[in-house]
Amino acid sequence: MTEPQKNDRTWLYVGVAFAIFWAVYLIFFNGGSSRAPSLDPPEFPAAVDYNWNLVDPDGKPVSFGEFRGKTVLLNFWATWCPPCRAEMPSLAKLAADPKLASVVFIGVTDELPSSKVANYARGEMQGIRVLHATDVPASLAGNAIPRTYIIAPDGMIVSADTGAARWDHPGVVEFLQKINKLPKP
């Protein structure tokens, strides 16, 4: 009679070690603390679709149309996303810059409004309006987060960046000031 085989967990341990290594790598070495964001226009220039309904943390509906005519920095993020969390302090610092007081900073998540989202937003997202979305207009669609768009007052998407970045870079402040001076519709 043969002895029963023990469960070999070698691959489980290798997988867990790899996941931990990858998370540490993304947070500390590729998490965006040193990469300036790309301020290039999107590959296919597009106007943003203002016919989009969102929900604030209290469950109240918010129409994206209320931001028409304003410069908007729109960031898609999630609490479970290490690169999102890595770039959030630089976004909050950018939002706090008095030179950008008339720029609207919005963080959109598909996580249901919850105490986890609210607590994270209260602690890490000062100056950024947190909203929940169940759908995304085609002009803002993407398959990765963090994903950030800069929308000019005329409704054109003038910059699209995917991946964590250091948003408080001086070039971003200058870019947003320039966009903010564009004519309103």
C-alpha cells in the first residue's frame, strides 16, 4: 500500500511570493512617484460626453454636465489598486495648489460607495471630489487604472495618461493653467 501524498504547496508559495514582489515593485519602483505624467493629447482626439450620471458618496446623483465649461482633471482609481494609491498623494497635492483653484479634480471609482471608499477619500484625497460610476462614456473608456484625463473648458480631452504618475510635477501645474485660460464654450 502506498503512502498518501501530501499536498505540495510549492507553487502556491511561489505564486504568493511573486504577487508580493510585484506589488512592492509597483508601489516603490514603478508606482509613479518619479514618473511625470504624459501630457500628450489622446491618440484619437475626442470631446467628452457630458451626458453621464454619477453618484456622490452620500448616494446623491451628480450629472457630469455640471462640469461643462470648466477645466477638469478626471482620475479613474480604486482602493484595491496599488498604483492608484501610490499616485494619490501627488494628485491631492496638485488639487491643493492655489494656482489651480478653478480646476475641478474628480476621482471616479466603480467601487460602491462604502465606508472603505469614504475613509480613504477623507484621508488621501483632500481637494478631489470622489464619485461612483456604474458605466463610462465611450470617450473616457479604458481597460486600466489609474487612468487620468484632462478636459478643457470647451469639452475636448486634451490629455490622457494611464498608469501611476507624479501629478504634482511643475509641468502639470503650468499645463493646467494654460488649459484653464482657453475660451469657455
